[in-house]
Amino acid sequence: MFEKLQELLKNSQSKYYHFPVACILECDDGSCFQGVNVETSSPNAGICAERNALFQALACGKKKENFKRIYLYSLSKKNILPCYICRQALIDYCDMDLEIITYGQDQTIEKYRLGDLCCHSFSEENLS
Ligand SMILES: [Zn+2]
């Protein structure tokens, strides 16, 4: 998976802030959806790699129960985790048992569970 992430990272559009990120979302049937971050001159118009992958999967008809894990990679010295905007999107469209596996520059692997990163979160239950 690390090699796939390294290759995918080349597609990141990160000319403004120079922070390329690659994400692969794996589903229960083995299918994978790839995302990279897309930076724009106005920061709010861009998108993170995690939401890019998630929204592609949703557009292809995948559902919450299909999502098993996401793999993340950047060139950061410290393994990255989803930002809080992405965490909100993941909470709304993935199970809290979603695995989040991050690779560091040196292939150091860290594993998390979405629920562990997002305890006491806002969700659709709050809208009722
Ligand atoms: Zn994000």
C-alpha cells in the first residue's frame, strides 16, 4: 500500500502550500478510491485528500457500511491524521470503527479508529 500511496502523492495539487497528501479509501469488496489534496489560491476552495476520496466513493454509490479503512500519506515528518473538517465528513459517512492507517516518511505506520479520534462529536443525531 505504501508504494501506491507514494505514486498517488505525485498527483497532489499542492503548488500553493506545498503540503501534498494522498489518501486511499478501501471498501469491503476490495475496491479502493483514491484522493489527493487539491490546493487553490483561496484556501477554502480546495479540498483535502480524505474528502476527495470519500466523495468519489459516495458518488460511485458506496455507502457507510462499505467503508473499511483509509490509508494516509504525506511528506510530513510526523504521521498525519485527518483535519477536523475531514473528521466531520468521515463521522457523517463512515462507521466509527473505520480504520485510519497513516504512513510516515520513513514508512512508520500508525493505526487509529475513527471513533477514537472523534469522541464527543457532532453528528446527525444532534439535528433531531
Ligand atoms: Zn481535511
